Amino acid sequence: MDWQWESTVIAMVAFGILYWLLNKYAFGPLFSIMEQRRQLVLEQMNTAESSRKQAEENMAEQKAALEQARKEAYDIIEQARATSTKTADDIVQSAKSEATRLKDDALKDIESEKNKAIAALRTEVGGISVKIASKIIEKQIDEKSQEQLVNQYLKEVGSK
């Protein structure tokens, strides 16, 4: 039994020496490498997180820019629509003004021609009246003949 006791003590001492050697030469560098790996993974996770946040910010900026572009396009379309409506209204108003001017000119021309016709008719009536008066004087006719001459004169004037 002695021998088992000695071998247990030797095994424990050998285990202690082995643990001390492993701790000094193996565990330290191994834990150091594991710590470096843990730091690297954390850095990569942080980089990935910041990249994701940057991507989200870029996406938000792009959405805002797209919305702004849509708003500007809508404003341009509305401005073009308003301009075209105003231009169409201006053209219609101009056409109405021109039509009114032409109508007024035509009415003035008609009035002028009417006045010329009345003046010509007055001149002609005056001439015919002189002729009737001279015929009446020449013939020295009675009242019935005079009425016939006036009726004949009115028919001539009416036919012209």
C-alpha cells in the first residue's frame, strides 16, 4: 500500500509541475490568441454594425432625395399645366378681342355705307322732287294728277 501512496503523491507532484509548465508556456499564449480572436470578432461585429447603420442612413438619404425629386417633378408639371392653361386663356381672350374688333369694324363699315346710301338717296330724292315740281308747274295739273305723280315718284324711290 505504500507503493500506491507514493505513486499518488508522485502523480500529484507531476500533475502540479505539468500544470505549472502548461500555464506558463501553453495556456498563456493560447488564452492570448483566444483573446485576440475575441477582439477581432468584436471589431468585425462593430464594423458590421456601423456599416449597417451607414447603409440605413444612405438609404434614408436616397429616399429623401427621391421624394424631393418627385416633389420637384410634380411642381414642374403643375407649373407647366398652369402656364398652358394661362396661355390657352390668353389665346382665347385675344381671339375674342380680335373678333369683337372685326365686328365693330364691320358695323362701322355698314353704318358708313348706310350713311352714304342715305346721302345718295337724299340727293336723288331732291333731284326727283325738283323734276316732279317742274312737271307739276309745267302741266298745271289738278290735284288728282299731282297725287298720281307723287305715288309714281314714291314707287321709283322704293324700287331703287
